[in-house]
Amino acid sequence: MTTTTITMPGRYRFADAARMEWVKLRSLRSTWWTLAVTIAAAAGIAVAVGVNTEDAAGDLTNNLLAGISVGLLLTGTLGVLTATSEHTSGTIRSTLAAIPNRPLVLAAKAAVFGAVALATGEAAAFVSFLAGRLALPAGIPGPALGQPGVLRAVVLGGAGYCLIGLLGLGFGAVVRHTALAVGLLVGGVYVVAMLGAPLAPAVMPWLPISVVANSLTVEQPGMAIGDVRFLSPWAGLGVLVLYAAVALGAGAWVLAERDA
Amino acid sequence: MIEVRDLSKRYGATVAVDGLSFDVLPGAVTGFLGPNGAGKSTTMRMLLGLDAPDAGQALIGGRCYRELAWPLREVGALLEARAFHPGRSARAHLEALAAASAIPRSRVSEVLGLVGLDGVAGRRAGGLSLGMGQRLGIAAALLGDPGVLLLDEPVNGLDPEGIRWMRALLRSLAAEGRVVLVSSHLIGEMALTAERLVVIARGRLLAETSVAELSAGAASLEEAFLELTADDVEFRGLPADNPERRVR
């Protein structure tokens, strides 16, 4: 056989793990399909909302960004799959043979997937905001990015995709089983919100879906429904970061402790 | 060299590896033999740091796998045919591993050529046959030009030409002074490929010997192996003349 002499000082680092994760993420066609559909879905819903808007009352920015709540499931599921498909296909053994430091592997995965999900989320938020505004009927003045709170709502809406995606990645690393992790994600993000609203209204502001819909993507902070006052945009962002961090921390612990 | 010292592993109530110790030296192909369920794959997973031992040590060049600076450039492993994602191409799979190990991309093309996969490197790996998947696993093991190779059932699914190729490859890798540990349950194949043998059963060492030594007192290596493991076979079919065996 040909011997390639490779002499490299030092040892593998985070950057090497991140390069590997980037090659893995970009070399699956499903990644690009999912991200394209995420953007298209947000834009489609925004156009539908725009066309059906009858007056300029209320938070138009929030209405136009309604598609984000639906699209979160796509980046969330992609996050789950980024973790679980390694276990179901056996790739995890190749991955850990190359980078045996398991928390480092998950950190690299989170950084690379998080960056891709953030870029996609911002694209989805801006494209849907602009497309929805164009679809507003003549005579209804659309919100402009320069108005107070509008740019913040769009940017934080895009970040919501990334954070729910990272939450999915953490769930996937903890349970390693695609259907179960997707179930947890859908349950945690959507179903709990539907059940929680009538049963325990006090928890509503803290649920991921309502943080995205009622905290991150609003022009006017402090939206309230009845007695329930939602978190401010930045507090909402902090809560989602915390959820994702806890899920990823648990994922790193499980990955390090369990046999692969 | 590989040093396994008092290694033990249990999964729930099942003892997979039980106080196992042996060495594997460079320069010769060492066959790792044992009946089904003997603990060969578990031992290999512990050598690679994938499973944590309950007791004992599995060392490569005096260190455990997790301490290696650039693992793929020190140890190449084939664990099972499918350690890759079906939706990713063979080339992308190898490129990911190369990226993790600061191995130049040109080396990916080199190993693809070496195992004869250049023609299908861009296709989804899920469409590869068992034998081609095995070749991809070999390519991954050779990627970092490592001094230690751990191959679990490498000839699984290979055609006769592929088996002959693998035999020559293993021998040439050992002749270059590498450590080559090959597990197999195909005794005839091991008789042709290996010089040294480590035989285990029920997670324990039965023999650490050479092919010549083990087969010396018997009609063939297979006979010698069956005699050696006779008391330790856990999964046994009924003999051909047993009336229970007839399908009704």
C-alpha cells in the first residue's frame, strides 16, 4: 500500500471536531431539503397572513411571523436527527473512533448545527417578514424594520429556530431514538402548550412555543392575555437558551456515560 | 502493541468478557478466534473506548484509546459493516473522518482507490452491497495510515476475489511492521491468513499461540479449534443424525 507520511504535532481539538460535523451535516441531502422547506413554509404562511389582513390594528409584525411557530418543528426535528441518526446508522462509532472526547463531539455538533440553524432561521424570518409585508392589501401600511421593536422581533424570531433546533439536538443525544425524541419535542413544544393553556395558565409564558410566539416575535414587549403576562423578548430568549443548554448538558452527560 | 489486562465487562446479568488478558505484537497477523458470543466484539469495542470496561485495561501502545492524540492516525478499526449513514456518500463519510484527523483530502481518494471503491464513491452509501460496505469500512480503517489495525470479521460479505485481496492486504500490513488483530469465526480463513492466534470463549482466554502450534496435534486448525472450545460453546445446533432436527 502507499504510505502517506503524516506528521502532525499536538492533538485533535474542537476545530477538528467541528470540521467533521460540518462535512457530515452538509453531505446529507435531507439537511438542505429541511432547511429549504423551513424558509418556504414561513414565507408561505406570512403571505397568507398578509393577504388576509383586514386592518392595521394589532401587532402586524407578530402576525406576519406566525409561520415561525409551525416551522420550529422542522429545525427541531433536524436537530433530533442530527443526534439520533448517528446512533441508528452506527456512524457514532466512526465518529467516536475519530474524536473519543464525547462532550467535545456534542459541543462541535451543537456549534455547527446551531450556526446552520441560526442562518436558516434568520433567512426564514426576514424572507417571511418581507414577503408578508408585500402581500398586505393596498392601504394597510406595513411595519418597517426601522420602527421600534420590529427588527428585534424578526431577528429574535430567527434565533427561535436555532434554539428549538438545539433543544431537539439535546433530546436526541439523551434518548438516541428518533421517534421518541421527536415525540418529546412535539410534546414539549406543542402539546404541553395546548393542554397547559386551559389547565394551568400560569405556566404559559414559560412554554417554548409561547416564548417564540408571544415574547420573541412581538413589537411591543409585555403582551398579555387575561391575567397571563408573557415574558419580555430578551427574557424569553434567555429562557430558550437555558432550555437548550440543559438539554445539551444532559445529552453530553449521557453520551459520556453510556456505551456507544 | 496491544495489551489487554484482566479485562471484564458485563451487560446486565450477562458476563461478556471475564478477566481476559493477552498481547498482540507487531509484524504478524493475529487471529482473534472464538465461538459466537465469546466476547470478541466486546473486547474490540473496549479497545476502541466505545464501551467502558468494568475492570481491567485495554491498552494500545501503552495508552488507553481516549488518550490518543490523533486516534485515526494511530489505530484503524473496522467494527461492523455499517458504521456509516446510508444517505451519505462513501467519499463524504471518509472526508468527515479525514477532517476530524487533519488528514489531507488526497488521502481519501487514495484509500478509495486502494479498496476499489473509486467508481461508486459519490453514490449514497446505503446502496452499497455488503461487500462494498465492508470495503468502505476497510478504507476508513486505512485512512490515517495507522500502525495498529483492529478488524472485526473483515471478510464478511466479500466475494472470493475480495477474500483473497483481503488476505494479501492483511499480510502486507503486518509485514510492514504494523499490529494487525483480526477477529473471525472462519477458521479456514484464519489458517491461511494469520500466524498468531488468540482464542477466547465465554469471555476467557483459552489459548495464546501460533497457528502452527495449535494445528500441530490435530488433523486441521478447525479440528484443533473445535476440540479446544468444545466445552465452551453456548449456541449449538442439533447434530445431523438427531431425529429432533427433522422438519415436520
